[in-house]
Amino acid sequence: MTAPLFDKVALIGVGLIGSSMARAMRRGGVAGQIVGYAHLPEIVERAKKAGFADSVGGDLAACVKDADLVVLAAPVGTFADIAKLIAPHLKAGAIVSDTGSVKGAVTRDVAPHLPKSLHLIPAHPIAGTEQSGPEAGFAELFDGRWCILTPPADADTAAVEKMKSFWEKLGSKVEVMDAQHHDLVLAITSHVPHLIAYNIVGTADDLETVTESEVIKFSAGGFRDFTRIAASDPTMWRDVFLNNRDAVLEMLGRFNEDLSALQRAIRWGDGDALFNLFTRTRAIRRGIIDAGQDSAAPNFGRNTDKKS
Amino acid sequence: MTAPLFDKVALIGVGLIGSSMARAMRRGGVAGQIVGYAHLPEIVERAKKAGFADSVGGDLAACVKDADLVVLAAPVGTFADIAKLIAPHLKAGAIVSDTGSVKGAVTRDVAPHLPKSLHLIPAHPIAGTEQSGPEAGFAELFDGRWCILTPPADADTAAVEKMKSFWEKLGSKVEVMDAQHHDLVLAITSHVPHLIAYNIVGTADDLETVTESEVIKFSAGGFRDFTRIAASDPTMWRDVFLNNRDAVLEMLGRFNEDLSALQRAIRWGDGDALFNLFTRTRAIRRGIIDAGQDSAAPNFGRNTDKKS
């Protein structure tokens, strides 16, 4: 058996992502020892019961002590405080990483607190479900999904390679880009889609002419897909929007411009404008299926008993 | 064996919906004879090959001749022309129905052409996938889904009951409401969700700072769910927006107002406003799962190998 990539990995946060990483690390034999931290005693207990880590506790200093890799897997809004608290206890030469959905803010909030001997290699696994908590995780979450690393320009090459290898062993494909570009890409592929899903579910909930019972009963026409996304963790997503403001507002501005044009086409009965857009968008779906990033089964395979 | 509900059913249109109805009618023994019509010779051939109907052809008059039930399962924009063409060939006392996603327009476009002895009972099965064509249909499509009937106020009670029974035998649950209310409900549960899905996929496709390859690779963060909806049939959806203009514009106006408030909350860092909305929307998802209108499995069950 080969030696594990890291002797000790500290996971600060053991929700969906942290607990899935622990499970995937065990599956891959990636860590000698996995130690988890949770802020709330209740989560500590639930994580212990789930049994994916060698130990779980509520003491940050003990969690990161002697760790070769420390991963912040908590909402991005907590990163500055966590960095301040763990900095004095970090092992010299260790790698500090994270799983946040925004990346510019990580360097901004974490780097100033770290001693020079530490290596900050921010990471974002593009994977998740609408569920939260230590019980929601599973080892296969990252299989075939992309993980983006956003090392600073002067990052240690060996540390970057080690994190690349780490995520590959967890099942991911890895891409390296700068934090600013990451935040722009994710604004359109993830942040704005979540925002408009949250928004339309809120709009439907507020209607006085259509009852909530009707919205729920007749949701199979499209709405139910949005409710899945709009059931994602509220704290995590609040922090995403607060910490990727500029890119989200930029992409939202473009979305709004395009939506105004569609609105105008509907008002004036411009069927060709509608038809042309609706035809163009089919090609993108085909690209995603061909790239292995979604199933080709109709309705996401909901109708598993489909016969042709 | 009990007698079929209708001796002859004519399906005008044999795409996803029409061909699924034929398959479900066979499964339920609902029709003595099923005859399909398609406008294009290529579709006639494909439907014949798929074998779900007793006969398929390109002659409208022959298709509807002696039919006890005639179902328009084509894009809503074609209904006025179809009604004009079939009217002289309809059997006295027959029921004319449809499967259109808008209902006010059906009465407007079809009723004026029908002889008085005919019964127009518009219907909308809230079911579908992003696929199209005679091969995309399957008998289970309507199982457990709602079908809304929108009979005119003076409709024949026996005809309404017969259509209710028909859709129940196809696996649906049935609700009756007026056409105007239907169009308002569906604007928020289906039409606006489709419009914003089409819109964001178009916005992403137009970006010059983010490549199409990046959009596709990193779509697992939320965007890919929108691409499924935005892969739906372009002709059908063009006709939906052209024929439910007022309700769509009304709901879109509310959506835009709410989105502006969210945009402002992001710009000014109002985390509480974001958190409150993101918490409220989770309850709607729970309602949809409890009502049996979607699976509780995370990611729509995409991770079928999930272990806890």
C-alpha cells in the first residue's frame, strides 16, 4: 500500500461538502488521519455518529494542530474569523485550502492572517446537492465533476501539484485559473441561476391570485426544477452573493437586458425572435450531455420506467 | 373485458404528447381504434414505425372521420387552421379536445369553427420531457401528474365527465377550472420558468469573457438544470408565449420587481434580506415532494449510487 498523500487532514466544517470529502478521502486512502471541526455541539455529535472522520470536535486549535492540509469547508462569510483563530496553531509548511463557491474573497479574507511559511491554495469543487448537513455527504459526490484551483500567482508549484493530485484522488477533474476569472465563470454557471431560482420561487409564494396549493400541484410544468435549486443552504448562498457582488451584478445586468428583449418580443408578437433563441439553446444542452456533466435521460431520468 | 370509453380516437399530432397518449390509451384499453395524423410525411413514417397507433396518415379528414374523440396535440398556433379544416368532417356529438399549454386561446381559436352539436372540452396534461417526436413518448408519462380541464361555462356535463374519466384512465389526476385561471397558474408554474431558463442559457451563450466550453464544463453548479428546460420544443414554446401574452407579462412583471429587490440587496450587502428569502423557498420544495410531484432524492436522483 502506498503512503497517504497527507498524514493529517483537518476539515473545518463537516456539512455536505466536508463530510463528502472525508468519505471520498477514506475511499481513496488519501489521508492518514481525518479530523473534523464543527462550531455547534449538535453538529459535532451528528458528525461523530455519521462516523466519516477519525475524530470530530469543537476545538479549532486542536483540529488544525499538526495537520498537513487544512480545508475550510464552511460558509465563505466565516473564513476571515476562522483564519485569524487558526493561524497561530498551523504547522509550518502546511497547505491551507477551502471549498468556497467564490474565490477572490478567499485570498482577500484568509491570506493576510497566514504566516509566510503556509501555502494558501484555494479550491472550489463544482459539486453538491440541495441537501445540507453531515448526513447528506457521500463519497461519490465529486466523481467526474470539476474542481477549480485558484492559486495566487506566486504560489508554490509543489503545493499546487499536491492539491491537484488530492482532488483527482477524490474523483474530480482539476482545472487551474485565476480567482477573478473563476468568479466570473461561476457567476453565470451557478450564482445567477441560483438567484433567479430563489427569486421565482419567492414570486410564486407571494401571489394572491394563485394559491400555494396550485403552485405545488401543477409544478411539473417546469417550476419544480427551480424549487430544487431554491432549497439549497441559505447561509452558504447568502455568503456567495455578498462575496461575489461585482461579478453577480455584471451577469445579472446582462440577464436583465436579454430578458427585456424577450419580454418585448412577447408583447409585440415577434415569434421569430422567440423561435430563434429557443432553437439556439438546445445546442448547449447537447454540449453538457456530451461532456458527461449531465444525464441524457429525459426529465433527469425521473421516468425510470420509460419504454420506447 | 369492459367496452372502451371511445370507439375511435383521432390524434392530430403524434409527437411526445400525442404518442404518449396513444401508448397510455393502449395500456388502459381506452379506445377501440387509435388513428394518428401528422403534417409531415417523415413524421407519418416515423410514427408508423413506432407502432403506437392503429393507423397514421397525412389526411386530416380521414383521421377525424367517425371519431368520437378528436384531440389536437399540436402546437397551439396551428389550432385555428386545424379546426377550420376538420370542422366539416367531424361526427355529430363528438368531443373535440386538445393538449395545449394555454387554454384561453383554444376556445378563442377552435370554438368559432365547430358545429353546435360538437363538444369542445379543452385539456392540459401537466406532463412532458425536454424531448420531442413520436419516438419520445411513453405510456407512463401521465401517471400521477395533473390534467386540467377547462370546459366553457355551458359545456355538456356528460362530455366533461367522460373526459375526466378518459384522463384518469391514462393515469392522471384531473382538476377542472376556467381557462383564464389556468393561464395565470401555468404562467407562473411553467411559462415564466421556461422563459427565464431559455433566457439565461442565451445570456451564457453570448458572453465574450467566458467561453462556451467553460459554461459546459462547470455547469454542475446549477446551470445544467436550466439547460434541460431550455432544450424543450421551440415551436411549442413560441406558440405558448404568443398565446398567453397577458398572463406571462403580468407574472414576468412581478418576477422582475422581486429580482430588482434582490439585486439591490446584493449591491448594498443586505444579507438578512437574502437569508430570509432563501429560507422561505425551502418550504415550497418540501410541499412539492410531499405532494408526490417530485422525487426527494438529492439532485433529482442523479447520484443513484449515494451511500449515507
